[in-house]
Amino acid sequence: MEGKTEVAKKYLFIMIFAILVACGQNPDQGSTEQQTVTNHSETVKESLQDKEKPKEQDSNQSETDGTSDSKSNEEPNKKSNSLSDLKVHYIDVGQADATLFQYKSDGEQYTILFDTGDWQGNEVPNYLSAQGVSSIDILIVSHADADHSGQLAEVMNTFDVGEVWMSGNESSSQTFQQGMKAVLASDADYDEPRTGDTFEIGSMDITVLHPGSISGNTNEESISAKFTYGDMSFLFTGDADRDGEMKMMDSGNSVNADFLQLGHHGSNTSSDPAFIDAVSPEVAIYSAGADNQYGHPHAEVVSLIQNDEIKLYGTDVHGTIVVTTDGSDYTVQTKDDGTISPSSSGSSDNSSNNDTSDQSTNTEKSPATGDCININKASSEELQEIIHIGPARSEDLINLRPFQSVSDLTDVSGIGPSRINDIKSQGLACTGG
């Protein structure tokens, strides 16, 4: 069966490549990577998907309510105790995307790569090698564009890859064709996940949020997924646009996450305010090249994130960004200090710590009555002077009154223990005399 599978794979690639060339879709030349999207999803899937893939959970067990702010109710996780550290590397690959996940489960090392950087570089295989990577369990290519699939061939030829996920949309570009050829020549499994698919990869749970189907719109139909590790979650949407974000919100799967990689490098074609509000991240990260020709991240997206008091990091100013979490708390380390224009709501320090273990034992302090904002009586405008309370949350807060203590603000959507600590540290919120 193995031999027949390899023959089928290679024969399929030859057929696809011959069709593209016969149609005049020659591999592009010069400095611009031009692409024509095609769709051979079912044929490719049938020819390659004959090996056991990572444990896929029953779709009926996937998250169904995006409105709950309680992680213990929204995302029950049996693996939250004694997890090893997960490292999420948002690799600085210029005007491109590549993110590396590394963690151990039951003594075994797991490695997941989401996107493979730009076609003109080789930073991704070099970075992976520097991190001691020898094999990749799951390689996810969000879509066929050359700034996301750019180093796919090099990664496939350098590392032992267990499984490759793609949307099914393809491109006639030389970069994508070389990448696909490397996939076909490998022993890797192949899958085209769809909305609602859930997978258990060791201690990591992955929920696919998009696309539900494909029609050849490569950016809009980027694979979008939420990675859940203990009580922490990370959301990636590739270059999905605002319409795609709305589809994710309407899918019945929760989009709420602690970390959000801003869609399309921080472009205003993504990051709809309603989507940002639904995700309600503590930290937003974008990947973009310094002084790129597209103006990414766009000013209105930066302002949106900052006005919602979400910590913001970008590879153009911070370099590679590494998040480390044990499934409960996290730290953020950056290669460089940097300030995101007009001003970063994230710390400009090289390390930002969300460890609440020391703060959780502190007694709650109420400021002097004349200086505090009584959360049980203040107006919406007054409440918005409290950190992490914007217009939507102020209305939610008012509807949930009364509160016995500031700690009870966890009942407000999007406010978790870390934000409670920020609110207490600010010293403005109180429950009255």
C-alpha cells in the first residue's frame, strides 16, 4: 500500500503541474511572486489521506458558545494540571508569517509550525534548527500566498514532517509548486481541515474555525484555528478578511482567546471591531516587515487594539516574540525593545510577566472613597476610566450589578484573573463605602 500511495502522489502532482503549464500558468519570474489560485482539494485529499492522523475529537464536543467569559465553563480542559511549558515563537520573518509551537506531553516532544515565512528567505528552517527542532508533528499552511507558504519546500526537505494541513486552494506560483512537490515527495500525511474539526495533539487541543468550504479565494479562506493549552488559548486567522471573521463568529465555535495574531499582518481588511470584541484577547501580536510598502499594521487597527487596552506586540519593532506558558500564566519575551506607532499599549520591556501567583494572595484594597469609582453606581463614562473597561464592557458591567467586590468583575465578558489584577493595581475601582 505504501508503494502504491507514493506512485499515486507523484502521478497526481505530474498531472496537476502539466495542466497548469498547458493552461499557460507558468511559474513566475522576477521579484514579484504572482499567483493564480486553483482548486484540486478532493483529488489531493483522496490520494494522500491514507495514514492515521492526529487524534480527532468528536465534532459534537467542540465549543459551541462564544459568549461565555468563564474559561472553566467555556473550555473545560482535563490537561490543565502539571503541564510542561509551551513556547510559542512568533518568528520575525519580515513581511510574512511563521509561528512555532514547542511543548512536551507525557515525556514526548511536540512541534507544530503555522505558516512558513516568505519565499525570498530561509529564516524559518534556520530558526527551527537553532531551537533544536528535528521533526515537525503538524505543519499548517494557512493559504497559498508566498508570504505564508514561502519556505514550505525548504522546511519539508529539512525536517521529518508528520502531517501537512492546507486549505485546498492552490497557486500556480513557482514557490507554491515547489512546496507542493516537496509535500508529495515526502511521507507526510495530508489533511484539509474544515470549520468545527477538533484535534488533540498531546496536551494541545486545536479547533478549526475556518474555512467551512473553499471556492478559490485564497486569502479569505485561510485556515484559521484556535490552539488551547490548559487555560491559555492562541488564535490564528492567516489573511482571513472581516467577512471570514464574521463567519467564524457565526460558526458556533468560541473565538475567545488570550492571544490573537492580528489577521493579514494588521491590515484594516481584517480585525473587525466586533471580532476583536468577541475574541477579547489580553495580547495581540502581528507579523509585519519594518517600513513595509503596505503600511502594515494600519493605524486604525493599532488604535482599535490600543483603545481596548490590549497589549500589542509586532515583529517589525520587537523582532521575534516568544510566549511561554504553563497553561495558566504566561510571559512574553521580545528580541528588541520597540514602540508601535502611535504608541504601544504593550510593555516596551523585553519581558512582560502575567504571573498572578504572587498577586493572588494580596488583600483587595479599596482607594479612598473620594478617589475611587464605585462600580455599583458609576455611569458608563466613569466606568471607562477603569483599565480594561471600554464602552461594551461598561454596559455589560452595569447590567450585572451589584458586585460584592472588585474580584467579581470576572462576571463581565472578557475580564479574567489577569485583568482583575490590572484593575486592582490601578486602584480606581471600588464597591463603595
